[in-house]
Amino acid sequence: MSFLRAPSPDSTLTLLALSIPSRSLGFAREGDRYAAAYVARVQLRQGATVVRTIEATEQVRVPTFRETSRTDESIIWQQFLRLAPGRYTMTVSVKDESSIRSSSEEVSLQVPALAPGGLTTAIPVYEAIPRQTVDSLPRVLARPRSTVVYGIDSLLALYIDAVGSTPPGSVRVRAVGDAEIVGIDTVVELPQRGAGRSTTVGLPVNRMAIGINTIQVTAAGRTDTARTRVLVTLGEDVPIGTFDEMLAFLRWFTTPDQLRALRDADLADRATAWTTFLKATDPVPGTAEHEGLRDYFARIRTANLRFRDDAGAGWQSDRGTAFVALGDPDNIIDTGLLNPNERVRQQIWEYRELRIQLFFIDQTGFGRWRLSAQSRGDLDLAIRRKLGAR
């Protein structure tokens, strides 16, 4: 939900946006494409009184079968509403037209009254064309989940709308993460566009904290602050919500001393400690991206997919730990491929540069690989040597 100024102060322009993964809909072949349909329904109530009901049947067409199984934010439905300020109960439901699959959620919604000189919601978007007048609509494609993936998304686009008689010429934009760590603090100019000032600003994801970030937008001489929450993740399969959780994920990336410096930093010093850590571990300091963290978290995502049968989280399994910490082995020997009738299988991972072989054993025959006792010590030693060489 996002809130923008409407022509009169007795109403607020409200943007409702929701996303649906393609895999939740039933697609059927339609010529050289695949098609599906869904019904979106929104009801707003105040007490027992139904204030507004919207129902829309939407068609979705994709060019390939692969598109039908996407699990990300692949389908977006959005609607602008003009609502009187106040508290509402909102029910949103979506139903797949080709099956009984449906989803529904009821939430409490507080629609604010926006003063002529007040700030409106900064909207995470995929793209936006600013509006020229207060009685027009911006052409935006919202990012409903307000989520970006560290190492994959480079920028978060944020639409800032300031129309009216006294719009500010610039605003201060801050991204504040867990423990009040300020990752971004910048001044953004709002160019004149018709009767207002609006722009889309790209916030660098690699400067935002992992987990929940609060985007704060303020203008000089004004007392109000517009806030938007954004989630920076390491991927769908790597749930991180706090600074401490992030440190747990970094256990195979850096030395215990560097992790301890981050963990022991006071809340007020965490931002400085994190900046120092990034500078010390960045393999290519001349670029805006931290290639080391990008590649490390990419290995975590790969491990969670490749070794998901080994443990609850693939990157925490024995094979996942070796892969995340040391990378792909130079060679893998699987004795089960040499002798399919052998009940106890063994994989041997060879790392030539480190001069080690790691022995993984599957006692059950169901693909649950465990390090041998000797190899566990070899892996720990190899990890310490590799981290110490950085």
C-alpha cells in the first residue's frame, strides 16, 4: 500500500499492489503461448459498512512453458483508489480461474490525510513515469513485495512524488537497517514537472543492510517524514532478517577475528565497523560492487539447491559447507557410479591447489552424505588456511 496526494485534502490517492508467482496459476496451451486467468477482489469496510468493492478478471499470457513455473514476483496487479482518510478493514483475495486454488487476507488499513506541503509515500517500483498534476495518475509499475536480492539486484528504484502548491526542491533519503545502521544518506533533487516535483532515484543495494531497511524521506524545513520498508535478502532460500543472522551466514567468508569485531561493535559503531569490514574484504576495491560477497552468497544459494537433500539448509550440510567455503572441487569421484550395486557410496572431492581430498559417505543409499572423521579435520584446516590467505 502506498499513499499519494489527491486533488482535494478530503481524499488520499491510494495505490494497492500485489504480486503473484506464475506457478500459483493453472496455465493452458493457447496457440504458441500459455495462458491463465485469475480474479482479484478487494473489499474495504468501515465497521459493518462496505465502502468499496473492486473485482477484476485478468488474463496472463507467457511465451514459454518455463515462465509458467516461476516462483518470483512474476505477475503484478495494481489499482489506484481515492479514499477518505481514516481506518478501514481491507480484504484482498485472488482466485485461479482454472482450479480451486485461492488466497485471501484481511488487514487493517490506516489511510493518512496528506497536507498540501506534506510528503507522500516513496514507492519501490520497477519503472515509473511521474505525473504532471495533482489530478493525474503517475504511470508506475510497483514492486509490491518491496524486496531486492543482494548480489543480483544492483539498484532499488524509488519513486518520489511531490505535487501541489509548495513541493520541496529536494529531499534527504536515508536507508536505515537493523541496529540503526545507516547505509545510505543522500540528498535527491526533485526536478520541476508540470505543477509538481517528482523523480525516480536508484538506491544502490550493496550499500543497504541485509534484512529490513527503513527508507526515510525528509525535506528541509518540514517536520514530517515519509517512511517505506524494504527487505534486502540473499535470495528466496536464504532468509536473513537481522545483523546477527547475517554474521552467522558469514562464518565461512571471513576470519573469526573479523567476525568478532563486527559482533562486538556497539550499536552506534556498527555502521563504521561494517564499512571497515567491506573495505578490508573487497577483492576489487575500485568497483562499486563487493565481488567477494556477491560470489559467496551466490554459492550459498547454489548450495541450498544442490544439496537440499543432505540437510534442512543445503549450505549447512557437509557438502554444502565445503562448497561454500572452498568452492567447486577440481574433481569428484563417485564410487556409486563405478559400482551401482554398492550399498555404501563414497564421494571423493579433490582440491588440487589446497592439496586435500575430502571423503563423503552415504551410508543409507538415499543421498545423505556425511564427511568422514578424518576429512572433517582436513576441511576445517583447509578453511582456516584459505581464510588466513586473504
